[in-house]
Amino acid sequence: MGDEKQRSHPVEKSASKWQKLARKRWIYPAVYLGFAAIVLATVLWMQGGQDNAKDLSGIDEERSAFDTNDESVPVLGDSEVFKVPASEDSGVFVQKQFYDTSASTEEQQAALVFYNNTYYQNAGIDYAKEDGASFDVKAAMSGKVVKATNDQLLGNVVHLEHNDGVVTVYESLEALEVEQGDTVKQGEKLGTAGTNTFDTDAGVHVHFEVRKDDVPVNPLDVLNQPSSAVEAPDAGDEVSNPSASEGTDVENQDNSTESEMDAEKDAEEDANSADEDQSDEQKSNEQKSDDQKSDTKDSE
């Protein structure tokens, strides 16, 4: 009997421990939460397996959001900044600065272009090489070619349109490598530097402008800046400064100053006027020819 009591004692002791544990207030909530977690994990696992097992063979590829036949469209953000319109190893330097109304008289005089007895304010900056050789002209920023033509006064001209109402202008090009409507990337070749009639003293160079809403800004102020950082100058800064030509000793010449953009507009107007005069002369000659034919018939 004593041996049986000794054998049953551990069982009773173990049961007593479970009874004490069951009397704890936190035991039932803990068991409930543990069971709920197991059930939730099982449900989520089963749903994941069903989603992965779906048949994808019925998907219409033609309605896919990705069409491999579409051409990729380049996205230009503020990550691209303005660069010098030439290769880094080209050895170009700034030959003529932008005309700044707040600069000193000496600096303003150095930023004037003399053409046809008139001083014009340089609306951009001119790049050239020390040895006077030509060099490749590159796009300062990705954009669309909105103008690519030959101008009798300015040489070959390219205009690139960018974001935020910004346009870059490249003048005095010897040869063109792009056409109107082309989309070019930053650093892509637009042409080669050459000469023009407007600024013969500059020799072989490229005239580079940055315009915001058709108003020229100093290109050196926006280098390494995105197009969104370009701001048009105040209206007062656009006014020509007559004092810029003071101190120049040019005999029998008009020392007034005008914007270089005015020279470009004047050249276009002259070209249009020449075309109109040629058209009028052609019409006059045709009229004379008709009159002569009429007189001949009357005499017969």
C-alpha cells in the first residue's frame, strides 16, 4: 500500500499544478489569443495559395498596360542641368560676354557688337577657340528643334525648346546636323562653329543664348541649373543702356545701342521686304509683258 501511495503522489502533484495554473486570471485570455492567431495564420496562408493558383492564361495581352510596340518617350526632369554647348575637351572659352545692364561701363562696352553703324547689345555669349579653329556645337540641354535654318545675317541658326518656357539659341553655325521637328538629347551634335555677317570680328565662333518666355538671360547664370531655375529679368533690365557706348571713338558712326534680338528681327524683316519687292517686280514685268502682247494684237 505504501508503494502505491508513493507512485500516485507525482500524478496528484502534477494535477495540482494544472489546477493552480487554471486559477490564474490571465491563462484563458492567453489561450484564446494563441488559438485565434493560429486560425488567422491558417486562413491567410490558404488565401495566398489560392491567389497564386489562379489561371493567368485568359489574360488579354492586347489590353496590357505595357505595349511593347509603343516608342519610349524620354522624360526630362529637373535632374538635367544646362551645360556648355561644346565638348569639355574642345578648349573653348567665352569670347564675348552677355550684355548686363548692371555691369560696369567697361564690361558693357566689351559686350557690344558693332554692325551696320550701330552697336548691339550681346543677347548671349560667344564661344570660340584660341586658335580660331572650328569645333562641334552640342545641345546644352535635351529639347525639341523648333527652328533650324540659314540666316543671311546670323549664319545657320538652331532653336531648341525645353521645359518651363525656356529656349536655347545657337547661331553662327557652319553646318547643321539637325532639322526642325527633331528631338535631341543633351550633348548631341547640332552643327559646327562658323562665321556670320553680323559679327565678323568674332571669327569662327558660336553665339549661344538662353531665353525665358522670349526674353534673353545670361547663360552663365543658369549653367549647371535646371530649366525650372531660369527666371526672366525685370522689365527695367531689358531697356537698352545708351551709356554703354560712351567713350568709344568711332568717327562718323551712330553710337546707339540695340538688342541683338532686334538685329535678328530686322534681318527677318529685310528678307521679307526683299521677297515682297521681288514679287512686286515680277508682277510688274508680267503686267508689262501682257500690255505688250495686247498692243501687238491691236496693231495687227
